[in-house]
Amino acid sequence: MLSELSRELEIPERRILDESLHVFLEKELRDASAEILKIKAQFNVASIKELKSKIESGHAEERPAWEQLIYWENLEKRIKVVNDCMRKLRISS
């Protein structure tokens, strides 16, 4: 499929792959950032630390809040991995 597309569009396969990876990585960043914004809005917090504090002080229900906090931490890790990859590939976000 890639070879056919490359031939038909007269674009090197490598360029198609590089640009596809760039688009994929940027989408991953956007999606993770959007999910973090939802969590921030849901609990009216600006940071993971603030959400932890709300949970520990009883100002946020433990059940959904802890799950969302863990999800947020995983999203932060995902963003770091994607950013590291983009740096290695010299893709600026």
C-alpha cells in the first residue's frame, strides 16, 4: 500500500512515513492534553498536586477522583514519551 501510494503521488516512502509519524504524535499530544483539561475542569484544579490535596481533605469524592488522578498521571507520562520521541526525531510541537 505504501509503495503504491508513494508511486502514485510521486512522494518518497520515507517522507510519507515521517509526515505520518509527525501527525500521529501531534494528535497524541492534543488528545492527552484535552483529557487533562477535562479532569482539571471536572475537579476545578490546576495540578495533580491540587487534586491529591482535594481528595485527601475530603473535598473530592475518592472513587472517581483517585481514578482520574491515576489517569492524569498516565496521561502526563504519555505526553513525556511523545515529547521525547519528537525531540529525538527533531519534530517541534
